[in-house]
Amino acid sequence: MVDDGLGDIEIPVLLLQTLVENSFSHGLTPERKGEISLFITKEKHNDAECLYICVSDNGKGFSAEVLEKIENNGEIYYNDRRHVGLQNIKKRLNLIYGEQAEFHLSNMDENFGAISEVWITQQDKK
């Protein structure tokens, strides 16, 4: 089921896949049962009607370094690899929507799950 009006909002290709895959690849650990939640709805954000997308997991969460790098458009390197998925989401949202989209990463609690949130302001159709 899709809320009225949500089906008309386009989201960038692979946005959901990248967020969910990121939870599997980097967040979940073999030590505990993994859970990933995907929530998509319409909500008010900054006094505007928005499409809200939230992907969360019960994994280890984002490191402080990753959160800082995403916030400041820095490059993320670990395990001898450059990781670009989250930065690519941020760049694509900015290119497509400019200030009409927000991308925010946070943790539920230290070592207990990451939250990736996207808000896309609904544009009035003319």
C-alpha cells in the first residue's frame, strides 16, 4: 500500500538498495540477530509536505569518523578501500533536488544501530 501522492514522487535510482545494502555490509554483525527496517511515508518536515524514507538497522551503527566525513563531504576509507555509496546518495539528492532534499545519518545509541533518513519535499504539479 502506498499513501496518496507518494507514488508520484520519484526517488533516485538505487537509493533504497544502497541504504539497505549498506546496513547488510557494514552494520550487521554475526554476533547478534540482524534486523533492517524500511519506512516510507508522507510527513511534515520544515513546514513542507515531504516524502520521508528511513532505513534503520540494529547493527553496530556509524562510526564518529564516518558521520563526520559524510557531513563534511570527506572521502571514506577503511579496509584498504574507498567507500562511496552514502556520499553518492548525498550528491545525487543535491543534484536532483537541491535544497528540496535532506539526507541525515545518525545512530540509535552507541553500538546499537544506524539510521539513514531522506526527506524529499513534494513539488506542486503545474
